Amino acid sequence: MAALQPITPVILSGGAGTRLWPVSRGAHPKQFIALTDVRTMFELTLARIEGIDHATAPVIVGNAAHAALIHAQGRAGMTLILEPCARNTAPAIALAALALEAQDSAMLVMPSDHVVTDVAAFHAAIERARPLVAQGWLVTFGIEPDAPETGFGYIALGDELAEGVRQVARFVEKPDLARATAMLAQGGHVWNAGIFLFSAHAYLAALAEHQPAMLAAAQDAMARAERDGNTLRPAADAFAACPADSIDYAVMERAERVACVPVRMGWSDVGSWDALHTLAAKDAQNNAVQGAAHAIETRGCLIRSDGPHVTVVGAQDLIVIATADEILVLPRGRSQDVRKAVAALADRKD
Amino acid sequence: MAALQPITPVILSGGAGTRLWPVSRGAHPKQFIALTDVRTMFELTLARIEGIDHATAPVIVGNAAHAALIHAQGRAGMTLILEPCARNTAPAIALAALALEAQDSAMLVMPSDHVVTDVAAFHAAIERARPLVAQGWLVTFGIEPDAPETGFGYIALGDELAEGVRQVARFVEKPDLARATAMLAQGGHVWNAGIFLFSAHAYLAALAEHQPAMLAAAQDAMARAERDGNTLRPAADAFAACPADSIDYAVMERAERVACVPVRMGWSDVGSWDALHTLAAKDAQNNAVQGAAHAIETRGCLIRSDGPHVTVVGAQDLIVIATADEILVLPRGRSQDVRKAVAALADRKD
């Protein structure tokens, strides 16, 4: 029996997290903030890789503007690849794959701003994927849906490749509610959570086949990267010339040997203040109160302050989020409208 | 015909304005804040005395802790009496009466934190009161009620003494809603707004008869007052020994020659955030937005910030008040519950 291939966690930290404004900002986005725990989302992501069999130190691919945050919340031994500009996930993962090419790790690609409450289930799913990865499959982890969510892409599952591992029949764009409801009722569809496991070689081979320009630009950027200890700064001109695309569109939907491990692991992308209310610890009145805040005769509210003290009296089903310079108030259920507040803010500052 | 007795406005500025927390604070209470206008309530009160016939420079009776605020918002020529401690309105007015005893002014006593939108009506009411004041009557101005308010005392009107001037039949404590509704339906009752006109001699004579200890303490405090230009600081030990009571209880309910001029002059005591919403300029969606604040798809809200920028999205009938260190959120109609927030704040700081 062959030796177990080492797994290198590759944590993608380039997101901006605008849906959690005003706490999440460009200079200090969601993944670096403590939302569901005393630890930040990034710290929780690092904690989640503890205990994976044959795992190496992680590779972080992040925004160069966040280098100080990553160093502050990261750990010794990590490799840090600082993107000079944002080119979406496929090029970001390409940088990591090139850094890992020599050792041919299996790359466990994870966003840095998700929650997984059942880490044992996650680790078990990884172990189910491993034999397929050794055979060159690109594996994605699909979240068993429990609601007809319209904010996620879905994966239609095909034949069983091994116990708990299915071939991917196709990727489904974010559906409307009717389609989401139908998929939930039908079964055999899971949410695309952006978590992947594949060998660096397999990913680079898929890029060579489907995205040669992207691969060439990433190779050029890495060949001329500045190195400072474990920190790599890919060449800015080369990476700027790289086509921007998601791994889903650029690779997964085009490659042939794509598998999915369905998993139920208490996953959430914490994609809105409403989602945080659902996830957060709540009092007997269904209030989630975080930071310098106080609820009086109030029910069903999410109240959070990292700034001035907030007192909510006699309210129901509100979201109140305060920072030192911006305060957001909206009813629960309307947290998608945060974008309207952000747009109005941009207008104010024009 | 005797010469017209001069009128000296006496502005009482000792209030704490806790019902407008968190904007109104002990160190910077309501009367020194711009709420309904670009001018503060204190500045509006000073503006309201402009144009009164035969008026002298005003006397301000205020809290010694607010001396800097009064100087900043006051005007040249004013006399400032700084109370070393709070003893309610009857002793405060006694200090002013003693300061005006030599010239025997008619004292126009006014709180510093009310709104009057029809100043001409106020001035006309003063002119109606003047002949009675010259005859030694204590005159109060009663606000014609337009709602069964339970937050004010009422005055039951008796015989007509002159055109537009009625004898006071009796003072009525803050009523319950049934009683307030009955008084409104019955007519002949007005709100006690704490605005008075009487000669200094008449007030001091009433004190001598009904509150000799209060008068003696005030006389002692003023006899040993420190003077610095137009600023008087009554002796602290003497004033501390003065019985504390309101002019209504201590004098008006006991004196015999008490008259009332009913008046409709756009008066409000701006006694709550709900009252401010009623008074404030509003947009087409019935939102009053003051300071660093922004309403999106929102109706019927009062949103005010003197601190971080506030964005309210998709809300209805909320009060959102922000300062640099405290934020208050509550539904409209519940602004009396501000006291609960203040009590909780006191608990936090214990």
C-alpha cells in the first residue's frame, strides 16, 4: 500500500465580505473578525485543519493589503502568498499549486470565512476523498442542503465512485426559489461550498488543458516572485495579466474527473447578518447580543457593537450593528439590503 | 396712566433632560442642544424674548456646572445666577426675585427647554397679563390642550378677570388618561407649562406668607453671594439649607390672586423623542433625519446622530439616536422607556 499523500491546507483569504458591512470592511474584512466565536473566522479555519492525518503547515493565499492581519492571526510555519491584485479563485489556487508542485501535495482548498461546527464530519469527508485524489480526481465537498437556498450554486450528484463519494453530474448556477425547492425535494443535489481537495499536479494539469493563459501568467508571476522567508510576493505585472475567473467556471465545470463528497458538517458561509443571527449564541428572548450592547424588553434581535454602547428597548426582530464610525439598523430578513447602505455610503463619499 | 412696568425675562436652566438620553446628559442637558432648529433650546428661549415691549436684559438661573455652556450660548448683558445645588423651581425663582427686588421688575419666568412656534401669540399673551401683574396678581400661562396628555399638570380656569385672562380655579396634578380626556372634552382646562409673569415684589410677598424658610434661605444665599461682573454665585451653605419645592406646589397653589392667560402658541416641552419626531422637519416618508444619518426605504423614523454615521434600511417607526459613546434604538411610541435604558446604564457603571 502506497504511503499516504500529505495534505496541505490552502486557505483563500482574498474576500472582501461586503455583506457584513459595517463590521467587515475592505481593509479589515469578515475573515479577520470574530463573529461566531471569540476566534476570528480565519483563526477558526486554521483550527479546523488541526488533526487532519498527514497534514503539512498551511499555505495562505491572501490580499497583500492584509499581510499584517494574516501574520497577526496566522501561525508559525505557514507559507504566505500575497496576491498583488485580486484575480478570483482559480488563479489564487494556481499560485498555491505552483508553490506545492515540487512536493506534489494534495491541496485542501478552503475559504477563510466559513463556519464548520462538526469538524469531525469534515475530517471524515476528507478521508473519504483521499483515495480518489490519489487517482487524480478533483474532489469538491458538497453541503447536504436543509433549505432551498438561492444564494449558493448547487452540484448535481452522479454515480457513486466509492463509499460516500459521487461523480459530479453537473454544476448548477445559483437557482431561483422554485428550482432550489425542486432540487431539495428531488434530492441528489448539494451546495457548492468552495471547498476542494486535489493534488497540485492534477490541478495544474487541468489548468494546462482548460486555462493555458491563466497557468502561464501564474507561472510567470511565481517564477519572478519576491521571497522573504515563507512569504512570497508573485510578480505584480504578471499576475495583473492573468485572466480572472473562479475555480468553478475555469476548471471544475470543464474537467472530466470531478468528484463530490456530500457532507453534513454544520457548515455556513455566514453570508449575512441574518445568517449570523441564526448561528450566534442567543438569550432566552432569541436575541444575539455581541460586544458593547444591551437589550431591554427586546426579542429576536441581533445587536452587535465594536464601537459605542448600544441599548435597544422594546424592539423586535431588528439587526443593529455598530462600529466606531458606522451604525446599521435594519429589520431581520432584510440583511441582503446591506448592499444598499454600502452603495449609499459610496455616494456620500463621492 | 402709569409707566409700563419693565419685564425681566428669567430663564430657568437647571433641568437635566434625562428623557432625551443619550443626547441630553447631566453635563450637557437638553436646553443646550439643537433639537428642533439649528439653534439650541436655550438660544431659542433667548430669541423668544426679543420684541417684548419694555423688556430688560434677561436673568439666567442655572446650574453652576453649566456656566461655560450658558456663557457660550448666552448674550452680553445677561445676569447669571449660578445655583450651587438644585432646589427645584421655587427657590431658583426666589434668587432671581431677590436680584430684581430693587428695581421691582415684572419677572417673565420661562423654562429654557421648551419650543414656542408662534412667538407673536406668546407676546400678545404677555401683554394681556401685564395689567393684572401691575395689580399684584401672579400670572401663569396655560396652554390650550389639543390632546389628552397625561404628562402635564392642568389648570382649571375660573372667572374672567379681563379679556383673555381667567382666575385660576385650581391646579390639577398630572391626570390619568380618563381624567385628561374628560378635561379636554369639558373645556376650561389648560396645560401648566411652567411659564409665569409676576412682579418680584408679589412673588417675594407670596414666599414670605407661604414659604418663610425658603425665603430666608434664599435671602441668606443672595446676601452672601459672590459677584463677578454680572455673575452671581449664591452662598452654597445657605442655598443647600433651602427647602426644595416647585413653584406650583410652594406658591401658585397656595397664593390667592393667581391668574391664567390661556394661549395657543405652538408650545411643546419636547419631552421625549416621540415629541421631537412630531416637531421635527420630516421628509416625504415621514422620517426626521438629523445629523450624520441616512434613511433608505424607511418610513416614520426619527434618526439622529451626533456621532457615528447611522444608516437605517427598510425600517418603520423607529427611533435611532446616536452619540459618540451611546446609541439608543426603540420603536416610536415607546420613548418613555428611555428611562429603562438610563437605569440599565447606571447599573452597568455601578
